[in-house]
Amino acid sequence: MASLSASSLRHLLGDWHDDGPALRALADRIRLLLLDGRIPSGTRLPAERELAAALSVSRTTVAAAYARLRDQEHLHSVRGSGSVLRLPAGEQPAEAPHRSPATVDLTRAALPAAPEVQAAVEAAVADLRAHLPGDGYELLGVADLRRAVADRYTARGLPTTAEEVLVTLGAQHAVGLVCRAVLTPGDRVLVESPGYPHALDAARAAGGRPVAVPVTAAAGPGSGGWDEEALQEAFSRTRPALAYLMPGFHNPTGSVMPADQRRRVVDLARRHGTRLVVDETTNDLAFDGEVPAPFPADVVHVGSAAKSLWGGLRIGWVRADAATVRHLAAHRAPWELGTPVFEQLVVARCLPRLDEILVGRRRELRSRRDALVTGLAAQLPEWEVPHVDGGLALWVRLPTPASSALAVAARRHGVLLTAGPRFGLDGAFERHLRLPFNADAATVRDTVPLLARAWREVGTSVPAPRPFEVVV
Ligand SMILES: Cc1ncc(COP(=O)(O)O)c(C=O)c1O
């Protein structure tokens, strides 16, 4: 059973105080951490006395917060194991697949399937016939799809052969595979902050020690992005074994790394012996169709059909030199033995037409972005909404550090949100909220007033200043 130390829980809790009673604020924040997946169900909480000392509150406060969680059936006393957090039956974590139809889900930056996917599915049924006499185990991927992926890189300016492509079970699988194949426990891994939480999870699961480089959202065209000094410093000070970046519509900020900075990052990675991995999952989602060019051939590129076509296909890939592709494939076997053939055939049907498909996708995203930005400007003008030219989400800055409290309040109004700290390393980003523009205009019209109502419940309450702590 996993246990959480008092200091780890303190980091996760961040600024948990609000205007109400401390016991309620503490219980609510722990519950949110459980619901949004930052604390896995089945985790043992620290003893009351230890947590009280770590948070500088009385033991009575912690005991009362734990009692409240027990009443809500989120906390259970297990003989010999202390207090264990569990999701009550029927309650789903934010990332779980089944939702009540009454809720609006703003936790996922993803669209429904592109309309062209249906026809590709039907065509792929006929294509499947040629594969049925084989055994169906495709550790590297189906040749047609590997070739189609390679052709897209070639067309974008990076000559690529099918041998330089490995088909995976989505981009997340690709990132996890690269981390497992490249990292030795204890290695430094350069990551972005904020960043994509599951990439961070993958680096940590492979034993990597994250080194964070700040990325900011753009206030207007050409602003925001990767802190150049922090990048230089992170490479030279820690010589990371692996650097993971999302240079094209970074999740969650939506920033795009400019061409000159890309060149400097490649140079830094080469000089410090770092394996540079670029995750291009959202790269194609530029509203104006100006898709950033690939990196040089020695950089590991990760791609996905999830955002351009449909997440339900679960198809992603790695583009790397042929030796790395074989090395990665060899690391699959302990966990899985390849990607389903049928879905690969569907994507192989779509890729040659992808530019055409993306026209509709980008139009849809732009109009959803516009609806959300307009709604927020009208009803929540105090929120700072960044400028984005593509991608799937807005990294909104709140006037007070109340992102987790807002996520709790919004749930009461039927809106699921992922609070800012989910995208940080240690409870940071309480002043931020990732809002995907995955909802259509009608849904946005209904949802923004609910967000405004939830914000009114929490938004004006600035957390009480912490008592000055003297260390002697
Ligand atoms: C940057 C990034 N990488 C990977 C993923 C996961 O992609 P997939 O669904 O292909 O596993 C996402 C999904 O949101 C993402 O934003």
C-alpha cells in the first residue's frame, strides 16, 4: 500500500487555507487531490500528529478534517494500516472514463472524432483482409502506417523511412517507453513547468528526477514561452539524461517554441549528451495551418493521432533513428506486444489526407476557442486569458490562488475542472487553471455562468496569510 509522508502531502496541498474553517478547507483539499488523481485511491495518509506538525495546525484540526473525510466515505481506518483514502463507490476520479451525463467535463483537452474517421474505419475493414492470414503481432507497427507516418515527416522537411518509425499505443505510451528505455533510476530529466502531468508521471515511474524549466502562456502574439536562462542553466548544471519538451502548442500554456530557440535547445542537448524528446501531439493544431517544422534527425519525435483524428484510436508513434526504434521495440515486451492492427489501418487511411482533415479540425477548434474566450471576457473579466494560436487549451491566470478551491466548487455546479497544481511539480500553480476549449458554443454558453457562480463562491477569498514561521 502506498503511503504519503506529511511533507509530501504538505507540498501537494499547497495553499489550502480559505476563509472558512480550517478543518473543512483541509478536508476539501485532500478530497480534491483524490478526485483529480494527484493522490491515488488506496493511499495511506500520514498520522494526524505528523500532518499537524507539517502544516503548523493543531492536531484537533487534522483529526476533524480526517473525521469529515471519513463521514464522506473518502477515508477508511484499516487495522494496522492507519487511514487510507478511497474513492467511494460510484465516485470517479477526474480521469476515469465514465461520467454522469449531467456534468460538463473540462478536464480533457480533446475533441470528438474528426468526421472523416468513420469512412476510414469502413475502408480499413477491407484492408484488414490482407492481414488476417498473418499472426497479427506487430511490435514495430503495420508497414502501411509506418510508411504513412514516415511520409509526413519527409513532407515536413525531415527525410524519414519506415524503419525510423515505431507505432505505439498513443503518445503517452511512446513517452513512457522512451523514459523506460533511456533512463537509469536517479537520472535527471528536464521537464517543463507547468507541463503535461502524465509525461512527468512517466519520467518519475522510470526513476527520473525532474528538473523543471518554466514555461509561460502568451499575453499577446510573440510573448510567453520557455525561460531561456533556465533552459541553459538546467542543461549545464544537471546534464540531464533526457529532456522532454512540447514545443508545438505546449500543454497547458499553448506556447510555441520559436525556431531560433529550437536550434539552441538542440545544441544544448548535443553538448550535454542529453536525449532530446519532443512531443508533437498537438503540433498540427495551428489555427492558421502554419505547422512548426520538425527538429533534426537526432531528436526523438513523438506523435499521435489522438488530437488530430480521435483519441479513441489510441495510436501514436516515435520517429527516431532505426537503431533507437529497435531498442524501444525491445522494451515493449514486459508490458505489451504491439498495437492493434485494425486501428493502425484506420490511421494509415487518414494520414495521406490529414492536411485536408485538419482544415475542419482547426476551424472547429478556433470557433470553440472564440466562444470560450468571449464567454470568459463577459462573465469573468478578472481572469487573465492568454493568447493562443492553436492547441486545445487556455492556461488562465486567476486573480487569487484559488484553483483547487474553484475545482471543488465547480463540481458542485456539475463542471469538472483540473486545478492548476495538477500541471506543476509540487503543488504550484494555484493561480492557474487549464481550460480546454473542447466544448461547443452552446455548451460554453451554459457552462461559463456556472464557472462564474463557482468563482463567486471562492474567488474573492484570498487565503489568510500564513503565520510567520521562526526557525531556530
Ligand atoms: C502533450 C501530450 N502528450 C501526450 C498526450 C497523450 O496522447 P495519447 O492520447 O496519444 O496517448 C497528450 C494528451 O493530452 C498530450 O497533450
